[in-house]
Amino acid sequence: MTDSKPAIVVTGAAGNLGRRLLPLLSNFSVTAIDVHPPDAGSADQYVRLDLGREECCRELFHLFQEVRPVAVIHLAFVIDPVRSGVLDVDRMWQINVAGTARLLEAISETNRNGENTIRTFVHLSSVASYGSDLERPATEESKLGGHTLPYALHKKESDEVVQTWAPQLAQSSIYLLRPHIFAGASMENYLVGAFRGTVNGTGRWADRLRDKGRRLPCMLPRGQRYLDNKIQFIHVDDMARLIAHIANLQEPATQRLTIFNVAGRGEPITFARCVELAHNKLIRMPGKWASRMVLEALWKSGISAIPPEALPYMTGEYIMDTTRLQKWLGSKYSEVIQYTIEDAFRETVA
């Protein structure tokens, strides 16, 4: 590369977070990796590469030899099988878990080669890695208990892959970030869709409902505890600012692996408050079994893209302790994490 700027590689660059991150990396010559091209002009180079293929490990190594990046940001991940078109769970695993391992192997081989060093690696894990119903706020040392939902299982496994590889990534500072639910006007995920009442399926009934401007009601089992369940959010722009902040650090981390829980500023908000802010109709179901039956019916009919396996994460409480991140950012905390949890969600459903 002839650009005088240091090089950086971003996987999953065409995703929602990637589109917000790339403009913040003006100090770098950016190589964007994805199966779809990023926004025009947002990267210096685009490389179409599928992390689900075994051959990609060698391709990544050669790319790193050519680009000589100082940092690699790993955002590539299949979250929603319906929206991504990757419906096969084994194929999802190859991209999400095996793809992460292939990327780490390429970084390890690059650093071992000695010609250039990838000094920073950032991996995006998730609060879902901890599980769906926690007795107390999770710290970075809490046991990972993701279950049921392929997204949660894959986030847990890829998180563990990064931890396993960390000792082998000589000369690299590894940042493993576990964000809570992404929020923002452009975001669409299972929890946001449930509170908004988004008709996000691909069936003909979904098309009819969208044509009529209809929303799905928010659905919770009976019982005050479900309304009192608390939740955190992180605005996607804050997440992008945090990653850019890490990428621009000049000094290496004091330890090989640094793990941060990430959520917006302020206190968690209740499910009841989320429903209120979303101005959506709330329907109370006799129990979780009834909620699952309705989810299955909406899923099978193509009205909703929320799989029934997501139910535990839509009815449970899983809060994280973000003290470590707050202390680490220090005076820059409110500059990087600009949105409170409630304000992030408020913008999401505005």
C-alpha cells in the first residue's frame, strides 16, 4: 500500500456498525472485508471474502502481507438468518465461530512471520454470551452461559475461541467487547423489533401487514416480574466511537487480553418503560408456553423473523456491570459513550 497512513482491516464492514465505524477511521487506510461492498467512499479498499470458507485463512494471511495492517477489527457475524439469507445453522457456525478461528490463525501466522505486526485485534462478542436470566449483573469474569438461540451459542463459542487463541497472538493487544442490545434509529434486532412491533418476516402475510402500516403488539407473559425485568442498550454510534478509540491507541495494552462489558450510561430501564416509550400495544400471555406458541405461529407464517428460540432472551433479565469500562475510559467516558440507556432506546423507537 502506498498510502502513508497506517493500515487497518475491518471485517463485516458493510453492516450497520461497520457503516458507522468506517467514517471514524480517517487516520487509517481502511481495507473493508465483507460479502457485500460497504458504502461508496467509506473505505480505501474493498475485498470480498467469505469467512465461512476454509480457504479464507490463507487468503487473509496473504491480504495481511500485502496491506500490513496495524489493527484488525472483527465485526463479521451472522445475527439474523432471515435478513442475512443464511438459514442453515451449520453454515452460520462456519461463518461465526470457525470464521473467527480462521481470522485469528491468519493474525497469528502474520505476527510469527515477523515482517509486520498486527498490534491490535478487536472482537465483538455479546451480552447474549452470558445467558438469558442472570441472578446478578454479570462482570467480565462471570461464567458464559449462552444457550438455545444459535446467535447466543455462536457468540459464546467465538468469545471462547478468542480467549483460547489470546496466548498465541504474540505482540497483539486483544480487546474482547461484550455489548448489550444495540440501539439507534437504524437498528433492527430481535428485542428492538419486539418492542417496536416490527413486521419483519418475508411471507405474504407480512407484506400485507406492512402495506397496511400495521404493527405487531408487544407480548409478555403475565406477572409483574416480566414488566419489572430490566434491560440495557448501547447506541450503535457509541459502539463505533469505542472501537475507533481503541484502534487509535498508541500504547499497547498492559495485558494481552482485555475484556469489557459495554452498555449505555445510566441505569437500566424496565420492560414496562420500553413498551411505554415504544407506544406499542402490550398483550399479556398466560405463560411462557403461550408466548412460544405465538412466536412459532408468527415465525412459521412468515410474519415475524424472530425465531421461537429467542424467547428466553425476550423474557429474561440479563444486566452487565460496566464499571471496568468506565474506569478504563476515565475522563473520556462521556465523550465516547454519549447516550444514556434510555436515550438510546428512545431514539430507536422515535
